[in-house]
Amino acid sequence: MFRQALIEIIRRLDQARERKLVQSYVLVGGFAVSAWGVARATRDIDLAVALGGADPALLAAHLVARYHPGDPDDPLRGVFRLGLSIGEQSVPVQLIMLQPRWAEMVFRRVETLSVLECLVPVVNWQALVLLKLYAGGPVDLQDARDIVAVRQPGPAERGELAAQAEAMGLAEEVKALLGA
């Protein structure tokens, strides 16, 4: 069921990119955590999208999604929500628009990984850890700990993660995460 839903949302996003409704997209959330080697259950598919100059209403219409703009102090610029019908089931999909500095970090280094036997653009593990620390919920913090435990970053990767954290205002959170 999730595989078919992932194929469908990627197909729709690729069409949207051809129509200039979306600039790029990347898998985040539970499936991205799993892609980086952490066994993780999830109930939905989460992607970050960059629209460039496109109108969110046009993307919402194309995807048959509900669009909710973020408030000025919201960490998200907006969220698109839709359900993909797969047989008799509906798979929730959430597409998030990040604030500019977060979008720049997330979309700067994307890796193509196999997720549910599909090649998908996935946020790199360091940016995913920072997103999880920024979100700050209990599951998010556990995801960050699990990703670091699985990745076992060496000194260079730890330094890179710490530098990115400093730039994003999460230096103390990463120090605590890494036990530094």
C-alpha cells in the first residue's frame, strides 16, 4: 500500500515539476529515517517541497490537496495535505514548505536512495537529524538519536554536523545528541 502511494505522489510531483508548479521535492519524515537505516514505523508519507516562484494554490489544485499557509512565526511556510486512495485504504501525505534557510540546507545535499523499492530523493542524514532536533517532539528526538547511532559518524562527519547545527541555531542540541 505505501509503495503504491509513494509511486503515485512521486508521479504527481514529477508532473508538477514539468508544469513548473514545484521546483524540487525530497523525502523527509519516517520513510527518510528508514532510508538511513533505522527501522521505523510510520502512518504517512512526508516530503518537503520547494516551489520557487510558483503559486501554492496551483500546486494544491494539481495534487487535489488542502493547502494551509504558515503563520509569520511558524517554522513552516505552509503545508499541503492529501490522502491517496490505494484500494480501499487511504494513505495520508503531507508536503511541507520550509522557511528559506531550512529549505536551502535541506535541498543543498539530496541523495537518491531506494525506499520501498523506489528510487527517491531523500534528505541527507545530517539535515534530517537537524530537522528532527528542530521539530523537537519525543519521536523526532528519538529519530535523531537512532540515526546517529546507526550512522556512527566519525570525527569529520561529527564536525560537519556540529557546524551545520551552529548555522541553524541548534549547536547545544547537537552537542547533547553527540555527547560532546
